[in-house]
Amino acid sequence: MMISPRKMGFPIFYLIFCFFFPSLTFAQQPNFVIIIGDDISWNDYGCYGNTAIRTPEVDQLASGGIAFTNTFLTASSCSPSRCSIMSGRYPHNTGAAELHTPLPEGMPTIAGELKKGGYYTAAAGKWHMGENIKPDFDRIEGPGNSGGEGTWLPVLQERPKDKPFFMWLASLDAHRIWHADDWGEPHKPENVIVPGYLADTPETRQDLASYYNEVSRMDFYVGEVKKELEKQGVLDNTIIIVMADNGMPFPRSKTRVYDSGMKTPFVVFWPKGISPKGVKSNSLISVIDIAPTFVELAGLKSPDSFQGKSFAEVLKKPDKEFRRFVFSEHNWHDYESHERMVRSKDFLYVLNSRPQFPNGGPADSKSSPAQHALNDLRDKGLLSPAQADVFITPRPFEELFDVNRDPNQFNNIASLEEYQEVLKDYRFILNEWRVLTKDNTPGELTKDGFDRETGRLLENVPKFNEVPRGEMPGVKSGGLESNAKPGF
């Protein structure tokens, strides 16, 4: 006969519960290290197929872990992306949907939940998430060197040894302006891989070679982190994730909702917890899933505010179908914008609420040699359709891409008769997500802060981070209060 816990008495029941369902101990709880690159495209590592770049350390992690090939950011823009990862929420649900806006006070974060659960929490390198969540960290250190990795090892070495730990190690590599051309062996311009949407000129090739140099410098420090963890005897039970906040700082990449901007490298390494090792997983993952995954693996309960879901089971079953759809957004990053995207393994659908504007990328990309090379081809009338994309105005209000036939998203098929049912389906799915998460399209968005041709600050804007703000998406529509977890 079953005896109720109430009649049994709490102390006896508690002892029996602990015997059969022991909680995770300090020795069992995994440590967590997120290494996040700045402006690095998903396929610019050797383990993702780039044969011209030197990334031996990340490639080695992939050979002992899992390289996820379908992991997507929620914003291809530095601070909104980082705030989304840290809070486990979509950008319009954070109050920090635009560049240079902080997470609000009191919003739960990965670091805060782990700290409450007994973890030591630290951040080193680039920050970019505002002041309000700093109390969630026991220690925060700045970049320490031009690549942003100079304080990574000291923070690891000086941590308390009697607690599990969470480390947010953020580089400045590979954000413009380049600082790694004289670091290590430089990449040769003649060997780089030029994407089809860029102009294959000497200027572009040198620009890409300098970018490769920065990616390689970050890769070196990834190796140093691994060595330090091994030296401390904690590598076996430490989960290392190597990822990025958005695509590379080149035209048609950073800030764009296509894969070139929104897909992130996502290498997960955990000797104790990953099996099989050295495999690729094409499971569809959103970066808002990191927060609930870490909290679950720590043996803790996720707060209601986390909108993602744990992919812990995928670490044991890399081929497991996890999500059917992921969602992303493009809000103000130097220029007025409002795009929403839904992506499956088969199609990518884009809704553009500001089609009257070209979608050329951020200001730092506008002033790049790669952009100047495109400008020259434009002025000569020699652009290919893929290269012309960053100049098109007006743009389509809707775009649809068959990502299996068109992995680079060059051919918009939204107007083709045979895809009209697919278009209706994805239009409906995106709208449902927007309704459930209380997204909106403000009439008065933040206006341009920079010239769209040159990338220079406009005369009426005092500083790059003091652009007069319009209405933040999600704020007036209740997005900050919504904890909706659409089950797509």
C-alpha cells in the first residue's frame, strides 16, 4: 500500500527521496565555458569546411565533440545577440533589441541562475551587455589585449577551486579594425576563399586575409584555455562551446538574416558527457536554447523567463530532431531596419517591414575595402546578381529561399507559383511566433545614424552610441512581460 508523503512525515520522506534521487554534487556538476567570437561566420573554421584558414584548436575540439551545422542566432548584431544568448530570450523580449542597449535590471540570465545555484561566474574580454546584469558575475575583466583574449587565462587560473564555474570568454577578434596582421604567420591573400557575393579583387582578398588572421588568433587562445583546464584537472567535466555573435563584418553578412549573417559556428566539447565524439549534428538549434541547457545540466530549474528549451539530449543523440523552426530578427544596427526570419532545414522566409531601404550591412562594413571593391563594380555596371544584393532598393517585402537547392540564399522564390503554398505556411508560422511572443512593428523606429553609402556618422548625431532612439520593438506590445515558448 502506498503511504502518502504527508502521513510518512517530511524528514523520513526526504531521506528516502535523497537516497533514490540524489541531487548533483559539486563533483558531478559540469563546468561551463562559452567562448564567443566577435563577427565570425559559421563556415570560417576548418571543421566547417574552410580549407584556407588555420583553426587547429577549434578543429581539435570538434574532433572530440560535436560540430553543430544548423545553429542560429536570434540577431546578427553584437549586443542584441549577446543579450539574447545570456537571457535565453528573443531580442524583442529582452528590451535590448537594438545595438548598444542593455538588458534591463532583474532579468534572469545564465550567469545569475548558475550563481544562485552555487557556481562561480566570471566574464573576460568584450562585454557589450550593459551594467544591469553585472551583479550576476563574481568577476568581470576587460579585454587585456587587442584581440580581447588577454584576461581569459588569469580569470581561469584565479578562480576559487571549491566551486563549479561558468566562464563567458569573449574576444574582440574578428571585429574591425584589424589588429592581427603581424600576429603569427599571416594568411596569404591568394589563398583565401572569396564568397560569391563579394568582388574577387586584390583589395577584397587582403581584407579577407586580415579577417582570417584575427580568427586564427582567437583560435590560438581557445587552445590555451583548453590547456589550462587540462592542467587544472577539470577538462573532462567542462563543457566548452565555441561560437560567434554574428556573421563576418563584410557586406551581406553581419546584420543580415541570411545564413551568412545568422548561422553561427557551434562546436560543443565535453569529454565526460558527449558520445559519440567527432561527429556533426544537423539538429536545428537556437542560441536561446543554451541557457536552459546549462541550467538543466547543472541540476537546477530554469526560470519561466527562458524561452528556449534544453538540447541536453542531443549531446547523447546528435541526430535527434530537436526543433522544426528557428526565428531571428534584424533591428536597428547603425541604420533603420525591421526584419523577421523563420528558418527550417528546408526553407528560409524573410519579412521586411522597411523594404524602402537597401540592406547593405553595418557602418564598419560600409567603409571596408571589400565594400569599396563592390562600389567600383557597381559604378562600372559589372555587378553579378549576388553582388548587387547590398544595393537593391526597394527590397522585396517577402523573401523565400529553398535552402537545400540554394544554400547561399541567392534566389528569392517567393513569387514562383509552385511555392505559393510553402510561402503561405511560412508566413503563417512567422506571424504565429510574432503574436505569441508579442512582437510588433513600431511606426517610429530608430532612424539612421550613419550615411548608407560611406558609413560615416551623420552630422546630426553627436557620437556613434548616441543616436536618437525611436520605439524599441516589443516594448509597447508587452514583449518584455511575455515568457511565451512557442512549441515549433
